[in-house]
Amino acid sequence: MSTLEELGCTPEILQHAEKHIKKGFSLARVVEEHRQRYSIQNERFEMTARIAGRMMYRAKSRNDYPAVGDWVLASGYENREQAVIQYILPRTTLLERKAPGKRTENQIIATNIDEVFIVLPLDQTFNPGKLERALVLVRESGALPVVALSKIDLCPPEKLPSILTEAQTACGRIPLIAYCAFDAGSLRDLCLLIRPKKTYCLIGPSGSGKSTLINILIGSEILPTGEVRSFDAKGRHTTSARQLLVRAAGGIFIDTPGIREIGLWETGSGLQETFDDIDQLAQECRFRDCTHNHEPLCAVRRAVEEGSLSPGRHEHYLHLQKELHRLDSKIVQGRGKKTSQKDRKSAGRRS
């Protein structure tokens, strides 16, 4: 069984947990989640857990529930039957996306991550727009992104240089490694990135090779893997739930189910950081509030016309910008409705 330190515990986490531990609660990390059923692990053993009724009653959003990667304080650990999660410690990072479908809700992918490996296959499904979208998502989490382009052996040799150039443009200074799971040499650079006591999360579409990569990095066939359909290059979901795994040589990995739709959630600087080249060009636009769409003397559009900025990257930037503005409006409206409902309930109680 791993020690708390090997699970990623830091002095800061222990400091936050100290007052709760003195009251008899056990510090543990959430290692798996199944629809409000959890597995948590400390230095002694792993066991199932549920959340306390008090937590459920006070929860205002999905963020008030535990997620894989969370550090929690639990009671009932001594009887080894089922623990009760009483508190969630402050999160250092939060990787989340818009929940699939029409509802304006967020979905937590994982928490307390140091680095996120964006795993995308270099087959006929590769699209630099998907990479840019994933980079925005990861940068918003507070974790560091790493781009791992898998299945380099499936990419036609004549197309590989241009694809890698597009990917490198999207990545900027972010580490980018293209590899083949059957070639130990191409995996060497990825293995060198792994450090003890650090937490790594892998995201990407089904069939991209996330589970295969974790098996390689951990050094054993701990996760099931599946074949990719030949007619559309789509993989089957071999990972059905988010789970945290500890590497004997050091390092913690969180595997996630394949993501078909990377829906962005509330954004701060992630868009600007991912498109920092466009952000720099925007400083030379005539208007401070330039949308880079139709205004005269726009430095961004001029760069597209001159060939120093690709039309595809410009169009995807505008698309993501529009999507985020639309989402922000929906979130604000939703919060307004919740506040109005709360006021009406309070007024009813006062009367």
C-alpha cells in the first residue's frame, strides 16, 4: 500500500487537514468515482465511501461533491466497511468541462493534478482545432499541459511534417512528443517527464491510446485496452470510470474515459495563453475592442492576409471566443434564475 506522500500528499495538504485529523477523521485521496459512490485510499488500505448527508444538503453545485484526485477527510475508516466523506480539502487545480448535452452545467474530470497529458492519435482523425480546444481546457485548470501525439506509425510519412508543424504552432512552448507505443525509443522522452509524488491526468478521445500509455508508464497491463474500428478510426470505451493509479517507481496517474466532446467551461486566460500569437498581434490593432472579424486596420486579419497566421487558426480562435461568450451569458442567466428562486423561497418563509 502506498504512503500518503506517494499518493501525492504535501505539507500544505497536511496543514489543511491537521485540525480535522485531531478530531479523529482520516485523511485519504479519492481514487475512483461511480455516480456518487467512491473509493478512497490512505496509507493503510482502500475502501468504498459515500458522502455525508450534511455535505449533500449544503452542496450548491457539482463542485461541492468529491471527484477523483480530491483529498478528503472521512469517518468510519476503522470498521473497514464503508467510510463517510465529511470534508473536501481545498483543491490546487480543477480540470472541468461543460457537461455533454444542452444543460449548462460543468463536469469535473479530475482535481489536484500537476500535469495533463493531452493524448491525440496521429491518424485520419487528427485536427489541430481539437488540440487547441484541449489546450484551452487544460490551461484553465491551473495544471501544466503536455501534448502526446500517439500512433505516429499510422500517419502517412508525407503528411507527418506538416501535421507536426501545425501541432507545434498550437503548442508554442508546451512539450510536444510524438510516439509509437511499440517503439521504446520514441517513448523515452515521455518517461523522462514522470516525477515521483506528482499527479498526471490523461485526456483524449476513445482509442487514442491513454490506457496503453499508462500501462507502459506503470510497467504492467493494469488497464484494459481495445482495438480501434478500421472504418472510422474510433475507439471503444475501455475506461468506464475515472481512476487514480500509483506507479511503483513514483508518479500518480489518473485515467479518464474517452472524451468525444471537449466542451469548454468558464474561462479566464486560457484562450489568450493558447492563442498568445494572436494576443500579441491584437496589441497592434487600431481598436482596443477589436473582434478581429471585420474591423479596419486589424493586425490579426492583416497577418492572415500576409500569410504569417493561418486562416484555420484565426477561424478557430474566433469560434472559441464566440462559444465562450455565449456560454458565459448562459451561466450568468442561470445564476440569476437560481438567485431569484432563492429570494422567492425566502419571501415565502418570511410571510
